[in-house]
Amino acid sequence: MSVEFDQMSRLPSSLYLICFALAMPAWSADEGSAAANSAAPPSPISPARTEELVRIEMLEKLADQLSHRMRSIKAREAALAAAEDALAEREKASRQREETISSMEDLVRSREEVVKRREKLPPPQSWNGPPPPVVHGQYAAVLDGATMQFYHKKQAETRVPVASTQKLVTALVICQDGDLDGLAEIPEEVLEVEPTLVGVKPGEKYPRRQLLTALLVKSGNDIAAALAVDNAGSIEAFAQKMNTHARAIGMTDSHFVNPHGLPAEGQYSTARDIAVAAFEAYQIPEIREMISKRSFDFAFNDGRILSISNTNRVLNDLEGCNGMKTGFTYAAGSCLVCSASVDGQDRISVVLKSARPQVQEDSKALLSWALGLQFTGPIRP
């Protein structure tokens, strides 16, 4: 009997329930018979009936034991699942700490490189000239493209949305990681952005240099998403790289959530910070060549050619203008970063929260004013 019981204790729960059900008809029939003959004197229990009762009792004990075992197994499974969840959380926290440490190490290295490079810049100059022009844009800044000296600021430290002008930071990150002539595959994320699109499709492959040129000339949001995912694996991861790079170059009041500048909660910059990014972009030959193009022929994988015009109209309206980047959203207004070089003098202007066509007029006025300043010598420390 003990051997049989041990073997039956290992039966699945579905089998012991079936065994229990098979015992029920005999039990019910005996009860009905007893009720019908209640007046008759009790008769001795037959050996077959005794065996049946023993079998039923054994099955009931077996059912109780298996039920207890199932509850124990479920409890152990729940405890194991909780332990696995806790381990996953610890591993996630560990990865985040490692990423934070790595990000800080990258920040320190980048910051050291920036400081060393800026130590070699020409000294800021004393200057004379008329007061800066009054502009329509609510926020503005003007600085020297060689010395990084600021000549004018208008509410330049106010945190505001800056639209597509933040694509200059996207370009800085892409160029920092290099391999511009390598191929980038277009991801599904390009289908999730609008409205300014070049028209690339998921699965297509293009040289990063071609994509970056289209980004800076046409300001395609699909191109920004493609470059971001190719570079960092996701929009979120790329935004983290943007923020790390921004801190490294001295953008002290900026936080980016995406690579293209479409409205996003918690995303902002300042006229002063965008001017710093523009200065850094101006020092990179590849970016400087791209932003100066008045038009660009984008070659699709299927052989089609799309001729795109630069969205910066000042390139055609101001002598010496050689870039940089436009931007517009309803929240940010019309924005424009412009650069110009005349007689060896380089100037960069930033205008945020303006309107059309005032933003072009603002930029031309600021650049013309800054290019006309008279310098009297290095500023004494």
C-alpha cells in the first residue's frame, strides 16, 4: 500500500481529481440504498464495501496532500519570481551607475579637450562702435567666430525652446564620433516624426555625410531621427549624448530630449548656449562646408535625386554669410543662427522667438553691426 501511495502522490493534480471523481458514484449509490432501506436492520459491511471505503479515504488523503504540494510549489514559484525581479532591478541599477560613470568620464575627457583648445584662442578685444540694433526677436546673442567673445546679449540666459537650431548639437555629436563616410540604416523611428521630411524610408542605407548634409541644409526631422538611432541606438540614448556634449562645451542652461527640436516636455536651451554650440560647429570643417551650401542634391537608394534648397535665406541676402541653421515651431517662434566672414572677421548671431521675415532682418542687422566694430587691442586681464 505504501508503495502505491507514494507513486500516486506524484500524479498531476488533474489525474488525482479524476480518481476522486470515479469514487463518487459508488458512494452516492450506497447512500441512496441506505435511505431506501432505513427501516431494515443494518447488515454487515461486505469486504468489497470495506475495500471501497479504504480506497476512497486514500484518495481523499492523496487529494489533500497533492493540494498542499501544489500550494507549496506556487509559493516557491512566487518567491523565485520576486527574487528574479529584485535581481533584475539590481542589475538595472548597476548598469545605470556604470552608464553614469562612463558618461561622467566622457564629460571630463571632452571638457579637458575643450579647455585645452580654447586656451589657444586669440584673446578677446576691446572695441568701439554704435549700440547694437533693436531687433524683433525676444532673445539674441552675437559673438566672435574666432575668439568666442560675446559682443551683445538680449535676454540670452532665458531658458526657451529653440526648435531646429539644436540640430547644431546633433551635428556636433555625430561629427565627434566620426565615420561620416560609413553607412547608416534608416530605422522605423523616421515614421514617427514630422513635418519637415526629406523622405527616407526604413531599411534604406545612406552615408552619414549625406544624411548630415541634408540635416543641416533641409533640416529634415526624419534625418535627425535616423542619425540619432544609428549613433546611439535610440532617441533617448542620443539625447543623453547631446546633454553630455552640451555640458562639455560649456552649454550651462540646456537640456535636450530629442535630436530635432520638435516640442518636448523638459527640453530647452538659451540664446547664449546656442551661440556656444554654433561657435563649436563653426570650428569643424565638415560642418562649416555643409552649412554654407545654398542647395544640395540628395540621392535616394532607388536612383531618384531630390534637389533641396537651404532654409537659411540670409545666405543669399547678406554678403559674407556662410551658414548656419534655421528653426521654427509655434512654441519657439522663428529662430535663426547665422554666421558671416568678411575680411578675416568672423561673427555669429543667434535670434530666437522672432517672426517671418523679421528673423532674417534681425540676423542681418546684428551681423552687419558686429562686423563694423572697431577694435583697439586685447582686453587687459
